[in-house]
Amino acid sequence: MKKRILIIGACGQIGTELTIYLREKFGSHKVIASDIREGEATLMQSGPFEILDAMDYEAVQEIVIRYEITDVYLMAAMLSATAEKFPMKGWNLNMNSLFHVLNLAKDKKINKIFWPSSIAVFGPTTPKNDTPQRTVMEPSTVYGISKQTGERWCEYYNKRYGVDVRSIRYPGLISYKTLPGGGTTDYAVDIYHKALKHKKYICFLNAETTLPMMFMDDAIKATVNIMEAEKEKIKTRSSYNLSGMSFNPEEITASIQKHIPQFKISYEPDFRQAIADSWPQSIDDSEAHNDWGWKSEISLDEMTEIMLTNLKDTY
């Protein structure tokens, strides 16, 4: 059967790199990128693009039908730090966009959905270390509440209507190609830019705040791998735990200092500290490993070398 992919939210941190990757894998004409605004030049020149508001059901449906879309990657979302400033906007975007694609799949207009969840579904009462796949989830942010709710609806639509929806709980994501979009883990990207530009960084989290993180190449690989896995291998229809590495600002600083010895960090924690404190420090992703063969490949020091090498020309 022919594959035609629609990416909603293609201009964001993940969407940009996912679009390029999928176009290289399946062919540019088979991957339709869409967002509420145009993206950077590389994305726009790499294949077809549509201006699309993820909140507009009729507009989403029209593009799905016109392009005969089979697979949808719904990457549009308002992230943790931004959603705390605009709670209802965050809730409405994160939930309504999901219902639109779930209902299109229920009505047999698309075959398969990828929807990203997040470690934000966990809360202060969740076990901090090796957080299991199934555990206490009492999220304390708008973003986390919307993602936990979304997980329940994904599972419901799968059980009730047979919708083939697949999901992973992203940790903090780090990339040199795109800037982050308003999340609590954004420091782990910004710190590389500041290290090269100023040789110093003021961190909005404290030195010991350990969080699960992942280099973007691993995240893209996981996203496409779960979508391409055989249907019967996807046993969890809420969302899979996904892990890459865990580190704190002190450890990423030490990693950078191996390349830039004069680099210094100082700390001025803000409202994002409370968000980070409510999240796990490390994640047990053995179910993703066992069910569909997930395995992370990139360590902290490897990531630091890749980030600094690729960003140094910018500065």
C-alpha cells in the first residue's frame, strides 16, 4: 500500500528534523509538511508545504483528503514553560489537535498516527529513579496534564475504535540544527550556544537538577522506528517510556569544559525549577526495547562533541 505522510507542526524543534529525515527516507513528494507559519529555508525547499492551523478540523481534513494521507505525525504542541504562561491556550492546542487526528482515523480517513507524549506526564509523587512504564502519574503542569490526558484518549481510541496510534514519552531533546521551543529542558541546548559565544552561562535550574535527556538523532530514529514497527509489536497504546541519558547542569558543564576549559556556569533558578523538580531523574524504557527494539546510541560526551563541532562556525 502506498504511503503518504502529513507532519502537523513541521516547523518546530522536532518537526523540522523529522520532516527532512522522512523525506530522505521515503521521498520528498510523499511527505507533506505543514504548520501555522512557514519554516526555515532548508525545510521549505525540501518538499511540499501547507499553511495549516492544527486547531482547524476542516482544514486538517481537507489536506488529509487532498493528498490521500495515510500516516500523520502530530508534532504541534505548546511546551511546558510556555503553557504555564498561557494555560488555556496550551490546553486547547494540545488537546483539540489530538482529537482532530484521532477522529479522522476513527472515520478511516487516515491509517496511522504518531503523537508525542513527554516525561511531563509524571509528577512529584512519581518514583524519581528508573521511573517505570506504569506508575503514579500526578502531573503538576498544564503541559503534563494535557499529555497525560492525551495518553488516556489514545489508548481509548485504540481499544474502542481500533485506531492505530503510537506514542513515546520524549525526555528533554537536544539539537544543533533547531532551537528549542519553550520547554524546561531548553537549558541543555542554550548552554552550548553560550559556551561558544560568551564562555559563560547563567542556568535557570540549579546544579544538581538531573533530568532525562536525548540527542535529537536518537529521538528521530525512535519516532520513525515505532511508526514503522509491525502493528502487533506495539503493545502499549498510551505512550512508551523512552530514555537516552540523564545528567544535570554540573555534568554537562564538565563535559563542555573538556573542549572549552575556560567555560564557567552560574545559577539563577526561576519558575522552571519547580517544574523540573516534579519530573523523573531517570527512565526505565525496557518495554520499548523489548516490544519494538528501541536502543539509544549517543552518550553525553559524544553529544557535546557533536554539538560544539557543528555550532562553532556560527560563532
